[in-house]
Amino acid sequence: MLDDLDLRKLRYFVAVAEELNFIRAADRLHIAQPVLTRQIKALEKELGVELFARSTRGTELTPAGAGFVDDARAILRSAAAVQRRVRQAARGGSRLTVGFMPGILPTDLVRALRERIPDLAVEVVRTSWDDQVEMILDGRVDASFVRFPIDPSGLTVIPLYTESRVVVLSATHPLAARETVSILDLGPLDLLQDPAAVPEWRDSRSGSRERPRARTVEEKLEMVAGERGVVILPESTARFYTRPDVTHRLVADLPPHQVALAFEAGRNSVELRVMAQIAREQHPEPARRGMSWI
């Protein structure tokens, strides 16, 4: 029965689904491979379906397994979030953790929040492109300033403001001599970030050549300075991380970049309601443009 699912077995399933190899998954989980195999078989028996197809060619997800991966991850995130909130409640006092992406300054909102709820303890945590939504859904942060594009599933999202996007180049790159560039100008260059962060660039390219990738802003700028490629960033992020060997130029034909406040849908605490109200007061411009609160 679905209501009898064991979270441990779900963690085991997700590990095998990500590794597609029982030995590697067992090493990652620090358990013996036969134990992992037995637990997966038990989970398959409980669900009444095969999750993996095993053959001499390796391990693959069955259609049922592939469809179950996202649900399993969501259950594990939800369980982790509940555990964190219970532990926080046991410590006593009112506490809120606010995440923020590079280049975004949460200071004004946090200050206003503390003024309106004086006994509230507020902590801030820097997030990244890879984990900005994950940290909300698994409870590591209660709310977060996020940068689009994101998957809004399971979130309440409040649009705040938009800003221009720029390309960050080596200071000696020929395009650095221009005031603005176009997305077509960047076509021959390597993008040093997840293409999903810049869908316009991704959609303008053809082919699937493997390209260098960096995760943090600092890593990206180091690779740009080494003339390995370029990154496209919100202007505030590029200005915040200045260094003499890189420069940035406006990409004139990219639409503005959206910044929003997000928290888990269904949560309705006083603190989150006050935070949402402050966000709307501090950034009323989206409402005047006719943007809707999501």
C-alpha cells in the first residue's frame, strides 16, 4: 500500500535510479550491495511493479520506475522539510530561514520583517542555480529569492522585479569593445553554465557537442577570465562580482530577467504571510505592469 511506503526504501530507489548501477548505489549509501538488492525487490513487491530492468547490458528504469522517480524525490523532500520544522519547533522560538541567489540583496526585506515581528530570528542562506528550488522544497529554507527560469510546481511564487541580462566576457575579447551584443553574436562561443538557465541561447544552437560547465559564479568567472567561454548573468550579479580581467555587456535582444520570492505552496504561517506582504509593498511595480501573483 502506498501509505505504508518506507522512506529508507525510497532513498535506496532514488540512489539506484540516479546511478543505474547497484554497486555504485550501494557504495553511495554505505550499505552492502545484496542488502540494497533485497530492499529494492521488497519495494517492487509492495508497489506491485518492476522498477528496474536488469540485464547483461546493465540496469535501466522501467516505464513505471521512470514515472516514480520524481514522486519519490518529492516524498523525500517533503519528509525532510517536516523533520526540519519539527526540530525547529522543539528548539523553541520563532525562526525563519531566507535564501537568496547571487546578486540579490535580501537586507531590506529581512530588516522590515524583524521590525514587524521583533521576536523572530531570521537567518539568510545563499543558494545557487542548481539548488534554489530544491532548498525550498526540502525545508532547508522557508522562503527564497529565486531567479527565473524555475519550475514553479509546489511553490507559491511572488514576482518582484525584472532586470537586464548581460554577457560576461574576458576583458580582452573582441566583443568587449562593443556597448551591446546580440544572442547571435554569442553563437560561436561556449556557454559555461546550464543551458536551461538561458533557453534563448540553447534554442539558437544546433548540435550536442559537450561544453565546459561551471556551477558557482566564482567558477564561471574564473573560466571566463581563462577565455574558455562566456556566461550570461543578471546585471546585478555581474556588477556584484567585479574583477579586472572580465567585463560585461548588455545582450540587447534577451528579454528581462525575473526575480521572485517563493515558498512552499500550502504553507500559511504568520511569518510567511508578513514576508509576502512586505515583498509586495517593497516591489509594487509588477502589479502596475499587470503581472499576476502566482
